[in-house]
Amino acid sequence: MITVNYLQFKNVKSVICISLVLMLISFGNYLYAQKDANNLHFQISFPSNIQEQPVTGRVFLILATNFDKEPRLQMRTDPVIYGIDVNQLKPGEVADINNSCPGSPVKSLRDLPAGDYYVQAVLNVYTEFHRSDGHTIWAHMDQWEGQKFFKSPGNFISEPQKIHIEGGSNNTYKLSMAKVIPPIEVPKDTKWTKYIKIKSELLSKFWGHDFYLGATILLPKDYDEHPDVSYPVEYIQGHFTLDPINGFSSSETPESEEDRARRLRNYDETGYEYYQAWTSDNFPRMICVAFQHPTPYYDDSYAVNSANNGPFGDAIMTELIPYIEKNFRIIAKPYARALTGGSTGGWEALALQVYHPDFFGCSWVFFPDPIDFRQYGTVNIYDYDNAFYLKTKWGALELPMDRTSTGITTQTFREASYDESVWGSNDRSEGQLAIWEATYGPVGDDGYPKPLWDSITGKIDHSVSNYMRDHNYDLRYYMENNWSVLGEKLKGKLHFYCGDMDNLFLNLGVYRMEEFLQNTKNPYYNGSFEYGRPLKGHGWHPMKNYELDKMIGQYILENTPKEELPVKWMYK
């Protein structure tokens, strides 16, 4: 016989009552949330007068809260963006962006706050590539805009329109992409600045499609008046741009407060200040060359051969540089070739020097992308099992990817991976994580870059990280394991600069590199490291561009063979 104490029974009844109340409250909250949830559809299409053939690519819906300019031109500042892949979308056929489509920073249309929005649709058109490695893939062929889908020539766009969304909206909107973005206008050559663009036979063969390399070239004062003079060259690495080198401008232009703040923070100069220095007496007369080499994955190839991007390193070294040095009066000798670059360009400036130590004479490396993959930002891709978090005794710590210069996390690796999945699948996001995988990693079975980690769970695939290391993209690892051969060739050539609070944590990799190089022997590396302190973020460097040019000119002069002295290029 079972007996129940009355107080126990009373407590049980109380628990049941409380549970029922909580269930009713939860259900009420659910109904309230459902009442406020949107059920929106944006039906996006293009007319046959734009193109009669089907299109493969990615359709984006962009919503901005202001109309300072078109929503697409506010990318990655104000707008909310949603994206879906389309395969052979026919004219008049609808791509439906709805609650199931991924978005950023508001992940679903169902949660879009009530308010007024300016909306615009963009179709990033993909090209079918039949590569020489046997893979066929679809990706965006750069149109000399630097892999920016929102302004790439040939992409389809709709006219912006204003809409109002209430909480719990159940509306369908139709957007017609009835316009095509026009071609980029390449600036015309001037006395000082020249633009070149050449077809690369190596890259065209790999991609099964015509591919081009280019360069922006800045000539020294009185270049035409001294036809018998050849000059040292500064090869500048960085993101794709058709702007003059270092903003070079012979006229003063108004400067925004934002540009001025950035310039003062990073110790830059205006384009006019640079012009004044470049044309002044006793300034080293040299030629500056900025490479242009966008890929289907990014605005820049990282200037190396890779399984996914193809032989960009060979193309630059055997096609682009020989063309430049043949058509401009450059001293085609190692001591007269300097490398510089920051961020992506910093990685490239180091990689080109390390991979080709007999070709280049010195390298100034500013705030480079990860040069030691034990510090892929805050992730050790060899030892960590997960790129999103570190396990602790009581839970997990999210790994930051971006921060303010005062240490506040602005984006985690989890968030960055998600955002890039919104911008494009299969590493077609034109984003930072995508190009690192495309440059350093192997090709997957589907022909696209094999992911370093799962974009949902963050689990690291160590077969990919080991591939990156073993194929020499971890520059510290490569240098350390080949110092007996590289040391003498690199001695005195390497100079590093980085802020102590780099926003992408890139200073951590530079610290690792310094730890290795400061302990080198036979020979000692004999270069330099300088850190911006305190609280200097990404983009910091301790000198203005013209001061760097002076430093490079002096270095080249000091390393000029005696039989070539006095140099002709130091005229006033």
C-alpha cells in the first residue's frame, strides 16, 4: 500500500500548477513572437531585354535605412543583406528571397525590425570555368573592379525603391533587375602615372578563359628628360585599385574628416603632400609599381601559385615583371628591386622576398596577414580542434577575429564565417577567410577550395591545415626549416612594422616571426621589427610614404655595387 503525505501531495500540486503557468506564459510568448514575425517575400527577376540566356550566379537583396546613395553602394556599412545562389535562372523567372534565406546582420527577414527601408537587388553573374586541372566551377570573373559584386560591370541591378515594413508583415515585393552595371573606366595615362594590362598566357591556360594582369606605375620627376637613365623600382603589394599610387596628386583636394582622422592615425600624407615630396630636390628618383592581379575569389591573388587560384606567382614573375622592366627603364638587378606592402600586401611583400631571395633586394613588411599559422589571428590551426571557441572547464570561450584598438571584440570567427556564407557559397564571398582558403589550401572534390573549418560548427580539418604548412604558405615555418639555404640570401633584407593592437590580431603572428628571427644564427637575420605603441591598430606605420621612399632609396644606394657608382638616378 502506497501512502502519500498531504504536504508532499500539496507540493506536487504546486509544482504542477507552476509548470502549467510557465507553459502558458511560454506559449503566449510564442504566439506573441509569431504575431510580430514577418513573412516577407522578395520576388526578384530580370527581363529578356537585359539578357536572353539563363544566368548562374548569386542574387542579393540589400536593404538600407537611408538613401545617401544606392543601397548596393553602402555595402558593409549600413545595409542588411540576404543572398541565394541561382542556377540557370531564365529571364522572367523568379528568385524568391524569403525567411529561409541567410542574411547579415539580421539573419532572417522574419526578424527584420519595423521601419522604412530602401531596397535593391543585385545579381552577381558567374562564369563557367573549365580549368586545366580537370575541374569545372562557376565563379565571378573580375571585370577590373577588384571583386566587388555590388559594382562589377555586367552584374544586374534593380532600381532602388522605398518600402515600409510593419512587425508581422506578410507582404510580397517584386524587384526587376532591369539595369546592367556599365564597364569600369580605367583612368587615362598622365605624365606621371601609367596603367598597363596584359593577357597572361599561364593563367588563361589554367582557367580556360582569358585572364589579365596589370600594374599602376608612377614615374619619377623628369623621366622623359633623362632617356639615358635607368631607375630602381619599388614593387608595391596591396589590394586592387586604379587610384594613383599613394594618392599621388599635383593638386590639393578637399579632405573629409574621416579621411583626415585615418591619415593622422596611420601617419599617412595627402596625395598633394606626397606629390610635393616626390618632385622635390634631392628626392631619390625611382619608379613605383603597384601590381593588379584579381582572381575569381578575391581582389588579389597573394602573388603566389596555388591549387585553387592557379599559377599567379609564376605569371607575375615571368610575365608581368619582365613586361614592366622591358617597357620602362628599370635597373633589372636584385639590389635595385625593393618590395613593400601592408596587410594582404605585407604578406605578399614577405612571401615574394622569401620565395625569390635572389631576385629582390629588400622588403618592408607592414602589418602582414598571418605569417605564422600558429597565429591565424587568434586561432592555432594546427593545435586547436575548433576555430570558433576554446573549451574551458566550465564552458567555452569564443575566439575573436576583429577588435577595436582598445580591445573590444567587434567580430568573432564564428560571425565572420557566417557573414561570408551570406555573401557567397563555396568560398565565393570575395571575403578574407575565403581567399585564405583559396590561396593556401587544397582543391576539394567539387573543384572549389576545401574548407579549413566547417562554417557551421567551426571544426578544423587538420588535413587542410597540414597542407597549408607543407606547401610553404606558413612563411615562418618555411623560413625556419630552410634557414640554412635562405639565411645568407635574406640577411639584412627584412623589416617588419605592426601596431601592438592590430585589429585583426596580426601582431601575434609578427611576434612569432620575431621570436624565430631574433634567434637565427649562421647567419643572424640582421633586419628589424618595430611596433606601434600604445593602442595602434591595423594600418599603423611609423612613417609617411615619402619617408619610406627615401629610406628605400638610401638602402638601394648603400647596396649599389661600387662599379655602378656614382648613380645617375639621384639627379635633382
